[in-house]
Amino acid sequence: MIHVSRKVTLPADLSVARVRDIAKATMKKAANAGDFSIIFTDDKEIQQLNRDYRHIDSPTDVLAFNSDEIDPMTNTLYLGDVIISVERAEKQAHLAANHISDELTMLIVHGCLHLAGLDHTTDPEKEKMRVSQEAILVSLGVKNSSWPREE
């Protein structure tokens, strides 16, 4: 199951059902299965998480926290949490002349790929993640599949 939590308002064309569809499509392409959460928040909260867990005292667009634990209640693999700053996504969409829903879709895909085990700490990893992300975004109809900026 994909749990979606909205602490801030999402664009009208990005319903909870659409968020789940994007996440399911990503995990299917990544050949990964399990439960996870996607949480939409603001810059203040994501900055606090970024500071507490990555020791970077600034907001970022997306964080992924892998869990890979078995939920004792359901006996299902819990992959972790994806946290997305809608406030940061709005700023990035404006700067790149993207639609906010496309920017959020890219961040959902990016975060889900992290939960599926992809990373971008080395050049080969970064290339694999970029290619995977762009292929998924094209399949979802997102025209601008720009790589998220590191902040």
C-alpha cells in the first residue's frame, strides 16, 4: 500500500489517486514491491529533516528514507518514506518553466527510485538513475524530465 499524506495543498490535477499511480508505475519499472509513504510538506519541515538526518541546514526538494522492515501487523515489506517539499517544487518549477504537477511528478519518481535502491553518489549510479527516471517520466507523459538540482 502507498500511504499519501498532505500537510500542504497539492495542485488540483495531482490527486492522491494520481500520486499513487505515479508511485506504482515507478516501482513496477524498478521491479520493486512493498509498502511506503509519500509525504508532501513545506520548506520548513524538509529543512529540519535535512538538517537532522543529512546534516545539511537548508531546504531540499525531496528526501527518501529507506526502511526495508517487515510490518509486524501485515507481514509486508515497508520500504520507507518519501518526503517532498511542495514549496521547493513550486520554486523549481517556476525557475525551469515547468508545470508544478510535472515537477512534483518528477520528485515522486525520484524519491521512489531511491526507495527502490537507486542512488546518485557516483557518476555511474547517477547515470543509471537519470536514465531510469527519464524513461519513467516519458512513460507518464511528462515532457520536461529535468534532473533535480542538488541543494
